[in-house]
Amino acid sequence: MNLTSVLLLIILITIGWAYHSLAKRYNRSVILYMVLGVGTFIFVVLLNALLYTFFEFISNNVDKATHRYIAFFLGILVAVLIHYALEKKWLKEKNIEAEEAIEEIGKD
């Protein structure tokens, strides 16, 4: 195994674990959100590879290894942004439910 394969494996495990803990914390489907996180990373990396292939004239000075690391970085960035957006959305829903429960207690 070379460095890129090890790095890819570490990234995939870390993203899967992060989405697993997020889904578990907010009582969501663990498998679904693990697949969402890992799938997002893989989709961004593949999209970046396609863009590199079709628009090679844009990145004439970038070799394949550097481009691969850039693709990994972009994939991680998109996965983290989606993770953050989901967490923010679910926390907001949780707070709304808590406020409604508190108001119900106050009505009695």
C-alpha cells in the first residue's frame, strides 16, 4: 500500500465515524448518514478527477499526485460542510422541540 491508499483509507474511516456519531447523537439512521458522508467524499473526488481529465489545460503545472491531494482536500471540505449544516439543522429542530415541551409544561 502506498501513501495515497493509506491516506484514503484513513479519510474514509474518519468521515464514516464522524457521520456515525452525528446520526447517533440525533437519533437518525446511522447507516444512511454514514453512506451519505462517505458517498459525498467519493463523489467530490470523482468529480474533481473528471474535471481534471476534461480541463487538463487549466492545470498544466499540477502533477497527478498534487491533484490527488487537492481532490482529497476538497472532498473533506465538502463532507465537513455538509456535516456542519446537518448538525446545525438538527440542533435547531431539537431546540424547537425542547421549547415546545417547556411551553406545554407551563400551560398546566
